[in-house]
Amino acid sequence: MEMMIAKGVELFTEAILGAFIQMYVFLIGSNQLNVAIIFLIVSIFTAAFTSTGMSFDMDVDKLKRFQTPDFYVYVPDATKKKVKVYMSMLLISACQLSAKVLACALRAVESSTTVVFYC
């Protein structure tokens, strides 16, 4: 549980904010390099990987599955299906984070004082 808390703190204080800052700088920058896009994608997928790993680890934990089977049984027991579920979760997390980071960065470009209330 301590590891999950540490990962969550790292996710919210570093990874998501780092992706937001990279997106903001990319949007206001005059010379948009391809390298900046690569770094932004890596940052988003790193945060998505952390989030997916946390969700996946919580779901496959036998104690959690026993205590609350209605919530923690979305990952099947078959190995091939686990990989498909994990990759789907990773892609969904990356898309959702990309959309949220883009929305916050666009809001910050428009008005930097209101971004705190929006995000």
C-alpha cells in the first residue's frame, strides 16, 4: 500500500504536471520541434504506464478480489487476455491524459489565472 501511495504522489506531483508544462510550452512556443512532441508523448505514456500499473496491480491482488469481487475483477485470469486488457488500459489512460493536459494547456494559454480553477 505504501508503494501505491508513493506512486500516486509521484503521478500527481510530477508526471501529470510535467506533461502539462510540456504541452503548455509546446503550444506557446514559436519553433515547435519534433523532439518536443516526442518528449511530450513519452511523458504522457510514462504517466499512463504508472496509472495503469497501479490499477492492474490492485485488480490482480487476490485479497482485493476476495474482499470486493464486484469491483476488482475486470482483469481476466487468462494470460493473453491480461495483455489485451493491460494494453487497452494503457491506451485509454494515455488518451484521457492527453485530452486533459491539452484542455488545461489551452486554458492556460488563454488565461493563466483561471487554469487553477479549471484543472
